[in-house]
Amino acid sequence: MATNFVQDGRMLDYTNNTSAVITSGQVLAVGAVLGVAMDDIAVGESGVIAIDGVFTVPKVSGAVIAQGESLTWDVSAAAFDDSAATAATGDITGATTFAAEAAGDGVTSLAVKFTGVPGTVKV
């Protein structure tokens, strides 16, 4: 193995610098990349987040999403919205995720493919 190998890249070490415990399965933004906490991460502690893979995550109830559609991470709702949603400050859009399945109005979770590719953070 190369002596400069650090880690696989589908998972990243992440330090919880927030004021709350991060729970397993929670979606997190690392800059413009989205990931999912693999375990609970206490305040000030480090844990692992997956930035590549398919996970069932929260969805905005009223959004109608087609399989393969690019998604908007709505930070205020802590849920994914469809590509037609108007992004607010802090929301993340673009190539970082897409819908792995279709989900209609009233559905509150969705299988999402995380790509590890940076999206765009609305400023």
C-alpha cells in the first residue's frame, strides 16, 4: 500500500464542533459536501461520516421527487426538497446528492445517493 494513503474516501473523519450531539443517520454538511453520521458523535468528539452511498433520509413532506432528480438540502427543515425548490441561505444544491427513488407528496423520507462531490451552498 502507498505510504501516503490516508483513508478510503467514502468515509471521512469528522469532529463535532457544534453544541449538540450528532445522531447516527443525521445528514451533515462539510463545506459543500453532504454526508451521513455513521454513529452518534458527542460534542467535541470525532466520528465517521459517509459521503458516498445510499441512505434513507428526511424529505420535505410536500416535495414531489423523481428518481434521479438532483436535490436541495433544506438546512432549516433538515430535509431534502426537490430541484424546483428555491434555495435559501445555507441550503446546498447540485451534484452532492440525487434521488435514488421517487417520492411523492406526503412522504417524509427518501432514499438518497450521496456522491461525495461538492454541491453549491446558497449565500
